Amino acid sequence: MRHSVRLAVAAALAACLAGSLVAVSADQAVAAGSKPADDFNGDGYRDLAVGMPGKTVGGKEGAGAVLVTFGSARGLTGKHVHLTQNSAGVPGAAGYQDFFGSSIASGDVNRDGYADLLVGSEGDASGNGSVTVLWGGTSPFRSALALPSGPSYPGRMFGADIAVGDFTGDSGPDIAVSGQTSLRLYSGTFTRTKAPTGDEVTGPGATGSWHLAAGDFTGEGKDELVVVQQKTTFVYGQDPGTTDAGSFTVHAQLAGGDRVAAGDLNGDGRDDLAIALSDPRLNPNGLADPSHGSGYITVRYGNPAIDGGLAPTGRVYHQNTAGVPGANEKEDEFGAAMSIADINGDHRADLAIGIPYETLGRAVRAGDVLVLRGSAGGLTTTGAARYSQDTPGVPGSAESQDVFGSQVRLADFNRDGKADLAVTAPGENPYRNHGSGGVWQLRGSSSGASTKNVSDFGPDDYGVAPGSGIGETLLG
């Protein structure tokens, strides 16, 4: 089972200023229709939601907050909306260690043409957890709705992760929510005042479930749901000829991990799956570790001939893989964050990999990001590139405990047909035993992520206090 780095963040930051939130939220936001699943204000540009689940709000430590920064013809800008559980229209109230923003997802849930923002608060109500849907619109997030969460008891941590996709094959968006003790599926009609009650998914991966991903691995036009746990990764799908949530069962079991991302790496029209085990020493999955404690990723390609759409074996990548710059070092956290999208516009998705504990020179846990390109043959190490704050053109400098690469997000923020790379460093600029954090934007180009005109945003740009931990989580 995954260790909850979000809940441990306050102690970790106090101990080492590490800003060590490296979890990935839902890795593929899917909406009905062709509009972007993360365009919250309907202007045609993708937006980015940035979580600060450890932020103090109204004197409540760890209450949490989310800011949304909007895309434009120039990409991401400082224009933003700041949201907490004390914001007008948001259900509940900011409380001690609610961790609002512990997971973030998006999709046009009510099918009105605007993407909606889903925010998990895994510590809400003393650990029971909650998920809030904040409605998009020309002036987004003026109203919101809490999803019915089912049973309530401390430690349930409902909202640990969220995935949006068409899991039931009705061409409408469904929502999957994980927690410490359950996996819940919401399928049906959503309105601004009412959501489906949801169904508890039963199966071997339904308890102790954490990270989720949605992807169409078979090419049949509906999504499978991936639930990754330490020992096993479960692929859920709809049983043939059925549409009800009760027939949502495990179709495949793969090796375990602690992070997961889906996307079409070889351009064949079917999604592929990357499973990371970023800390094999702390969270062993029972298999031999080729990275010797550094972390590694296994990629499996979509296949309609296989139940669940994914083969039991895959290609393994780590820092000692031929063509990958760098070298395996213990506890680098290779794969602590992942995102898949097409950076260079060749119609094959690329994979961005966060390595937040990478040591650069004397800077311990400075962190960096590796980008591997997709190709007709799948993921390739040809043209592999790494980026850090020591890379020429990237603002700042690599410093101990910055944890650059804690979160990564590939999305076309400027609508030029190429995905841009957003990277966070929640440990950047420590303040009173907490990192202030920041977001960097590298624009996509025909040659990959460009280091020309790189943008960076921090507390002053977003109007938040130092020590807020910007980028502890990110829209996946």
C-alpha cells in the first residue's frame, strides 16, 4: 500500500524542508465531447489546477487550497482563481488537516460544455474524506457540490485519488474515487445540485486503493479503470453486453507500483499504460528491482486481443537503461510523477517523468524531469532529455530540498497543437519550515520541450503567502 506522503508532509517539511509531496493525482482527465477536459472557463484554452493541500487556511494548519491558473495564447499566465473550503459556494469549511487539494481531476461532468474541477480532501471530517465538484462556466467555480461519499468513519480517506472517464460505455462521464477502504463509481446524470449516489466497487483492488488512471486500452470506445497498489495493479472494465456499475469487474492483474499514467505512446489509437514504482526499497512489489532502489517504470501497450487490453509483461525503463541520461542512485524517486501527451506534434504521446529526489552536484533532493519520446514502436530513449533548475534557460538554480519534478503535467496550454510541460517544486524557497513552492512552464515544440521563454510562477504571482507549498499536487 502507498504511504500517504500528503498526510506526512507537515512533519517531513519541518524535519528537512523537503516539500516531499510527490503523489500523482488522476492521470487522465476525460470529458464527453471534443472540448478540453480542463478548460474551466470555456475560452478554448486548457487550464491548470495546482494543489496546496498542506496550506494553512484561516489558522487551520493543513486545511488546504487549490489555485487554478488559466491558459492563453501565451500559455499559462498569472491569472488565477484561489479556492478553499472557506470560498463562497464551496461546501464545508476549512478544517485542521482536511488536506483540500490532496487529489485533483477534471471533466465536463454535467455535460454543459465547460470542464468542471474535482477536488479531493482526504482528511476532511477527521479522516473520512470528501470530494467536491466545482462547476465550470464563463465565471467558473461560483458553485459546487459534494459527492455522496457512502459510509463515514475516521481513516477512510475518501478522495485519495479521482479519475474521470467513460467507464460504463454510455458516452457520458463517470467518476471513480479511491480511498483507504473503498473504491466508488459514480455513473449517471450529474446536475449542479444533484449527483448520482454512487456504487461501491467490489473486487480484489477495491480496498486500500490509491492511485487511479482512465484509458481505453482495447480501442472499443470506452475506458478501463486502473487501480495501482503496491503489490498488484488492477484493470477494471465493464463486462461485455452490460452497462450497469455492478458489472464493473477486474479484467486483468499486473505487477504493482505506486504511480500510474495512461496515453497513446505509439499512435495506434489505443491508450498505453505506464506503471511506476518510485520507491522500491520502501514499497517493494515482490519482484526484482532493476533500479537498485532508484525507481523504475514499466510500460504496457494497448491490445484489443487481451482481456483488460494490457499484456502482463512490458518494457522497463530506469536511469541505467541505455539511452536514458543519468544513473540509478538510491531513493531518487524516479517516476514519482508522470504525465503523457504529445509534446512535439507528431501524433504520438510522450512521457514526462518526475525525479524529485535527484541530487544535482551538492544539492540533495534538488530534483529534475526526464522526457522520453513516443514513436511508432512505442516509447523510445532516442532524444531523451532532462530538465532541472540548472538547465540553461530554466529560471532559478538547483538547491537542496527543492524537489523539482514533484509534479508534472503535459497539456497544450497555448493551443498550438503541442503539449507544454508544467513542473512543480513545492520545496522551493523554504519559509518557516515549509516550502513556498512554484510552477515552471516549458513550451512544446517540434524538437521537444523548449528551454526558450520558460515561465515560472511563485507566491507573488499567485497572491499566496510564502510557505504555501505550491504544487504539492497537480491536475493529472
